[in-house]
Amino acid sequence: MGISAEDREAMDAHLRILRLERGLADHSLASYRRDLLQFAEYASESGSSLREATSEEIRGFLAGGEWQPSTRARKAAALRGFYQLAVQRGTVASDPTRTLASPRPEKTLPRTLSVAAVARMLALPKGDPRGLRDRALLETLYGAGLRASEILALRIQDVDMDGGFVRTVGKGQKERVVPLGRKAIQALRAYDVRGRRLLGGAGTLKAPEMFLNNRGRGLSRQGLHLIIKRYARLAGLPADVSAHTLRHSFATHLLEGGADLRAVQEMLGHADLSTTQIYTHVSAAHLQKVYRETHPRAREE
């Protein structure tokens, strides 16, 4: 049967609300769109629709896919959010997700790199314009704990090299100021003076973003991903190292160095302290490892 025009219109209206009123990031909106489309297609195959779906159909959909627990939980959240808003707006009569139990995603600790592994990766970029960009990019990701979307949106005026901080807008359009360390500032200065103006050709008009691609335009998410993957591979690090890995490492290394949890929360831009507290588990695991390796009554024979 296919997805009806009415269902597509309902999805588009819902996503507009999430973008304009709730400030969801583009990648989150894209994920929710895929989830809603996937369920709408599932419902249409059984002669139903997104707007007329029952609780049983939603349970069948969530139970039928071979997804990771975190993916299943996100799909349930996307559907729950859609129907809750639809009831408020009066476009559906009742919420079929009201009795839906929330799938519990498996709690997995974020991957982090050791201080030595990060240093090895950050030492790799060379001194040509692209290398200067790459070093500044990696130093800023690790030095300020920025999300991928935040560093891609960073503009020249958002970076205060004299004051030593960056200003960024995170989830929910919340602005925050994050300090930058000496190494990151040095890398940014070198890139600004000897690298950025040459990307895309000297004298050409540049995009306003701080980090540019080889044509002088704003770096894309794919471009960022490829840069990180390249240096991770050269440094002999795991294949799944990402911008988020560097953000996790930033938070974990701060806590291992004695930083206050609330200060880390502020720097990461977390609305809820409980989100930041996962890093205390990572830090505790590190301390336990150090203890086992160094305490005379805990060392392996």
C-alpha cells in the first residue's frame, strides 16, 4: 500500500515541532524521521497507518527488528514522542504507546583513549595547510570536549585565542563557554596564520566556519569522520574511534585529574548531572586498574 500522504504530512509536522520548538539537532531529527518512516511502512503493510496504529502493532514492530537495545529504545522514544504530541494537537484520538514499557538499553561505558594514545594521535598531522587544520581540529575536539556538530558549526569569532576559550551552541540551542588548553591554542594559531587562508587557494573567499575543507568551504560531518579515522588508523588505535571518543576521553581525563563533576557537566553542556555521572564509572575503573597494578596487597603474582 505504501505510506499515505496524510502520514507523511503528520511526520513532517511533528519533526518541524522538534526542530523549531525543541531545538533538536539535524542528526537526531534524521534518526527520528527514519524511525517513523520505518514504522509507517510496517503499519501500511498490515493495512494500518501511522495515525491509526494500535499498541499491538507498535509492540510487534519493536519486537520484530534485529536491533541493538539502544536502537530499539530510540525507536520506542521516537514513536512515544510522536503520539504524545499528536494527542496534544488533536490529530490522533488516543496514544497507543501509553502502555508501552520503555526498553532498557544495555548500559555500556563509553570508549575512551588513554592520555598516551591521544597524544600519539595528535602528534601525527604534518605542517602543511591540511595538516595544520587537522591538528587544530583534533586538539580542539579533545581540548574542549566538543560534539561533532558543535565543532563543525564553530566560526572564527567563536574562538578567543587570547582569552583561551571557545563559545559554542549545543543541544537545545544552549550556549556555553569552554576553556582551551595551551596546546589547542597553539595549534589554532598556527592553523589560522599558516593553514586556513591557503585552503581552497590563497585570496579566495572562505566560508565563515573555523574548520574548512580543501576547497575552502565548511567541513562536512563525513569529512570530519574521515580525518579522525585516518589519524586513529595511523596511530594504531581501534577502528571505531570518533569525535565522541575524543569527547569521552576529555571528560574522563579531567575526572581522573581531579576535576569537579559539576565543572565537567558545565564544560560538556549536559542538562542533567546524571548524564555526566557515567564518566565517574569510567574513572573508577581506571583507579581500580591502577590500584590492582600498584598496591602491594593487590598486585598479581
